[in-house]
Amino acid sequence: MIASQKSAVMDIGGGDFIGLKILTELSIVELLQANNFKVTFLFPVGSDPDYLAPVARLLDMNLLEGADIIMALNGALADESSTGMTGFKSLADAPEIKAIRKMGGQLVFVPKLPGARVLAEHRLTLSQAAADHPAEDGFR
């Protein structure tokens, strides 16, 4: 990636320790920044404060310094008793959210996709459903 100067997306996980090892032992952020790559962290989170644990760990270790940060508030993982952004009101005052905002990070709401569960149950991708491709069980 560095030799060809191409952009890439790396999923380094969140709840496990593999991503943490990549960040600390390989110093991947510093390596990429030293080679003129812009680093962006994307954290998909639900409305439960437990989703912020990986963010808190990285903030405590100062591993997000100098990177762009996007917090994707996943509507599919929001409090089911509310709709839209109101499902995330419990996170509004979370120290992790405040720290991300202070660092210039962005919060983006990702609405719940109607029918996503049905597509998953029938093992259809979005592009297959959009093309009216039938599932193995005949579902369209």
C-alpha cells in the first residue's frame, strides 16, 4: 500500500485485542502518517455505553492523536424504544464522545435500514435485492 501510494481500508476490530496489537506493536498510525497517509478511524456504535469501551481504551493510550475520527451512530443498534438520534441520548454526555468532538471528530447518524433483517435471514445482499435477484429459497 505504501509503495504504490494507494488508499486502503483496514478493519482492525474493536472489542478484541488484535487491533490493539496492530496499533501498538506495529505503530501503524505513525507508520502511515510518516508515509503521508491520512488516517481515519471509524467507530460504529450502538446506544449502549459499552460500545464506547474500545474508543475509551484507544483514547487512554493516546492512539488516536493526529487521526480523523468518525463515530457512526448505528440506528440498527439504538435503543429500540426510540427512533432516530433520540436512541443515542444516553451517549450525549459520555466522556468518550466529548473527547472525540474536542479532537475534531465527527458524529454521523446511520439510520436503520428497513428490511435489513429480512434480507439477512434470506441471505441476500443489498445489490441482489435491488436487482430483484431471488434468494435460494425463492424470496424476492
